[in-house]
Amino acid sequence: MNTRSDILFNAPDADFPELSGRSSVIACCAGMAGILLSIVLGRSYAFYFGFLVFAIVMTLVWRKSPRPWIFLVSIAAATPIAVFKQQFTCNLIYAFLFAVLNLRYLARLPRWMYPLCGLAVCGLMVSSVNWISDDAPIRSVMRQGAFAFNFLLSTFVLLPLIYCRMEKSRDTVANLQGLLFCLIIPSTLILLSAKLFGNVANSWEASQHAGSLPDGFLLYKLGRVLVNFLRTEVGFILAALICSSAAVTVSQITFKYRLLGGMCLAANVFLLLVTGSFGSGFACLSGLTAIFFIQFRTANVTKVLMSLGVVCCMLLLTFWLLPPNMKNYLGKRYEHRVVNADTDRVALWVRGINYYFDHPLGVGFTLKAGDTQKTVIHNDYLAFTVSYSLLGGVAYTSLVLGLLFSFIRKRTSQVTGDPFAMAVYLAGLGVIIVIALNSITDHMAENRWYFNLIWSVVWYSYFCSRAAPSTNGPEAGRAVAEVTPQNRPYIVIRNNSPQ
């Protein structure tokens, strides 16, 4: 006998119509084509105009088809250049167009987000007292407006708006495909290509950092775009990509997805090692520890140990294959950050705090402290406080901690029965841990591309993990179509267990 509890959570949803897989493939191909064009054309009016027209057309065509549009926008997050003079990241242009056409979705964001949005906006307005220049107010408004669009509005409104409909998705395999093919693989390919095939564009500038190892201050030119490999910047995205790809690799899902995840994991571990970012490395290890801890509690221990062994062997092999000069660089970084245990971060944080007390209303978006001699703050929580007063600092800190507690408190039993859902959940958990810890010592907001890609992974995983769970698990029975007396279609599980 079928009861209402037998109705699967993957019944069709009016707000999330599942189109044929062909639409998602077209979206992925179109997104990758856009990335290739950006590399070939660089910062040119041809790319800007072409992208804007394409974004408008595809948003109009696919705004009621969530999955292909979200896949397209997710790949756009990996576009290595920003668009227009004020440099807005490509995925946010899609989000802005969608918000204009679908204002009703603003009411569907998590309720706990609204007070944080209010704090962030108030912080921006309060800080305007200091950043609006008397001699060039229009220029100040445009500059700070671009910063607010990329680092405030994106995090609190636009990125959640892109992915909020994913909680209506009932196809967890497709959700995993979106994470892997649209968020992990594109950025991994660009970063790896820049390192292997790009040309160093700032060799002289990097050589000026001989006292702090020039290999960590490189820019690579790939086609007509620059890819930043400054260790305090690229370390963030590499740590996030390592955790998200590791979550795919160790989950009990289809082998081909695990293989692709493992390849991305090895590539990003290689890049993080040659970058030598110790802060990102520590945050990455913390995220991986959480991923394996959850796996040990919810999955077959033997399979988890096998996965852990494979991952450890991959890491050791990656280190063994490093060129001698890279191993020497890592040794110097270890001596600099561990053996000598420099305390430069603490001194920079104290200077940032003093600068905040001198300007308690905020000075507008900045990552530096000081009126005459400016130094990098190296702490995102403090940087948002210095930029947008205590209101902005509390808003950003609360957002990170709120998402972290949300992932930790989530009942893993809701996703344990479906390894594809578990993989996406673990990816989000690992990445938010990276954000929470790495933001203490470095700046994720230093790079628009890295910032928006990392937050895209978090919001994608967050909303996918909010989907209603199956009461019987993905293998409990066979789904068959039935029609209710009211002629409304449902997908029903045949539960053969005794009543």
C-alpha cells in the first residue's frame, strides 16, 4: 500500500523542470567556448560586447530552465578576466540580469541572510562618508560601487540568487555533474594551463621579492589574459579546488566521476605545492580532515580507508615528481614559516586594528591599512571591518560562520543514502572550512575571479544539500509514474516492506 510518505522527493517540481541532458551539455560547451574566447580576445570590446549580448539572450531563453542556465553561469565564474571598465566578473553579469527579470526570487533566499544583507548595506553607506572624494565624487562612487558589487552584493545576494533554485533539484547525479564539470574542472584546467604553458609576465617584479622567495609572486600570461599565481591569492582557490575534488574522489560514486575528481585533485595539489602557500595548505588540510571524518562516520570504513590510501599515494607521488628547484623552494618556505616562525601577520593585524580605530566609520573597500605608509592587512574579517566599519565586518564574519555551522549541523543522514548528494555536501563543507581558516591570514578578495568561484562552490553545495531527502533512499525501489484523482503527476516509490 502506498502512502504519502512513499512519494519520492524527486517528484517533478514546477519551479525546477528537468530538461533533457542535451540542454546541460549545450550549456557546458557554450560556457567553455566563452572561456576560450576570453583567452583569445583578452580585454577587448569584441569580447565585452559579444559576452553581454550572449548573456542577455541566454538569460532570456533559459531563465525558466534552471539547470542549463545555472551550469552556464557556473562555468562563467571561471572566466579569467572581468568585463567592462569597472571589472565585474562574468557570472555576476548573468546574476544581475536574472535578478532584474525575476525579482520574486529575492524572497526565496534563506531568511537568516536578510539581516546580514542589511548590515552589509548599512556598512557601505556609513563608510561613504570617508570614501566619496570631494574632487572626484563620480569616480569614487563608480570605483567603490564596483567593489561593493563584486564583494558585497555578490556574496550576500547575487550568488545565492543564482543557486537558490538548486534546492528544488531532485537529480543528485546531475547536481554532482554540475559541481565537477562546471565549477571544478574549468578553473583547474585554466590554472594548470597557465602554469605549464603560460609565459611569466612579471619576472623582473618577482625578482624584487628575493628576500621572500620570488617563485611565489608570479603572473602567467595565457593567451591574452593574465593568471595571478601570487601565493596569497592563488592559494585560496587551489585549497578550495583540492577540497571539492577530494570530496568527489573519496565518495562512493561512479568510477568515471571519481577518476576525474582524482585527476583534478592531483593537478591542484601540484599547483599548491609549487605555489608554497602555507596558510592555504593548513586550511586545505583542515578541510580534508573534516571530509574524511564525515566519511568515516557515514560510509563503509574499508572503502574509506582504501580511498584515503589512494589519495595519500597520489599526494606523495605528486611531491616526488616535483622538479628539484620546486622541492628546494618548498624547503625554504618551510624554514621561513615554521622553523623561524615569523610573526609578521600579528604586526599587520595590530596595524589594521589601529587604522580601524582611526577611521571607525570605514574607509571604503581596501585590503591595506595606513594613511601614508600602507601595509597589507592579511585578514579578510579585519579588512571588511576596516572597509565597511564594524557593521560590514560583523556581516561578513557572520556569513562565513553561519554557513560553516549550517554545514556542520546538517544531519548527514539526509544525504548518507545518496553518495552523489554526499559528495556535493562534503565539497561545500571542505570549502567553507578553507574560507573560515584561510581568511584569518590572507585575502580571498584580492582576486575577483578566485573570490566568486570559491563562493560559487559554497552556495552551489549549500542549496543542493538543502534538497528534501528521500525517505527510502535511491535504491529502495523503482519509481513509476502515477496520476492522482486530481490528475496531478507524482513519482511514487513502490515500498515492498511489510506494513
